[in-house]
Amino acid sequence: MFDFRHPNGKQVLLNTDGSVKSVGPIHHVAAVSTDITPGPAMQNTAATTDAPGFPALPVGLAAGALLAAGATGTYLTLRRKQRGAAA
């Protein structure tokens, strides 16, 4: 009987109905190392710099945060004025 909690290097193949088709050893596969060299597409990412020393991504995130804060402040100010005029 095969114990799924303690396979001990055994491979179990199942049929489509869930019954055990076969039990066999798991064959060791050696690790493969690869060298990935960045191609031309890797130079067009969001984290690249437009000019030396000018990080585009952090500046864009900061500009987005300032825009969101300004829009929220404007919305709350207009809402406060509308509630004050209605009361």
C-alpha cells in the first residue's frame, strides 16, 4: 500500500477515475544553470532611468501620490462647502 504522506521517493500515476495506475521510483534530475543576458527589450522597462541619475519609476510614483492627494483634498473641500451651504 502506498502512503501519500510518506512517498519515500516513489512516483504515483493515477487514472482519470482516481485509481492508482502505477507506482515507480522518482528519477533524479540534475539542476540546470542558465546565463540570462538582457536583450534589447530589457532596456525598455519601467525601472530604467531616462537620464543618468534620474530614476523614472520613483519620480512617477511620487507624482502620482501628489496628484491623488491633491484630488482628495479638492474633493473634501468642495464637499465641505456644499454641506455648509445646505445647512
